[in-house]
Amino acid sequence: MSDELSPEMLEEAAPDLLTLEDEDGQECTFEVLDATDIGGTRYMAVVPYTEDPAALDDESELLLMRVGTDEAGEYMDIVDDDEELLTVGKVFEERLRALYDIDDSELE
């Protein structure tokens, strides 16, 4: 068996990146950790992207974003309503724990 990675394996290992423009015209790149539909609305869990994983720290912020559409097309908003954030946050907490095999004892 070869130790080389196939193109398919490299594609699977590549992060899912999303570049957005904020209201000031600044481009920000995020890595999409997960996405799901909740109550008929599409949500994404993202973190700011850096090419150097060593540059990430324990303070990196997980953002929950809502995908919507209007007459101009598709857009994304950060979930900031407390009730919506709590609901969506619980769903992503369970999904990300399972996806990344997170154990509560590892967080202490």
C-alpha cells in the first residue's frame, strides 16, 4: 500500500472555505465546520480561516450564520437573536460533538 495521497483524498482533506464581504467591503474567509437545516432555514457553523493551523488559539470564535435570500440573491447573517442562537447553538453543539468526537472531559 502506498503512503501517497490520491487526488480524491486531498480534496476530502481540504477545508471548505467561504469568503464573504462585510458591510465595509472587507473580505473575510471562514472555514465551514458544519451546515444543516433547522426549522426550514439553512445555518452554518464557521470559524475564521487561517492557512497556519498553529496560529489558531483556544479563543477562536465559532460563528453561527443564517443563510437567506432576497431580491438580490443569497446572503448570510450572523445569528445574534438570543433565542435563535440558543436553539441553533444546541443543534450545532450536538452535531459538532459527534462529528469531531468531542468528550466533555477533554474540555476541562
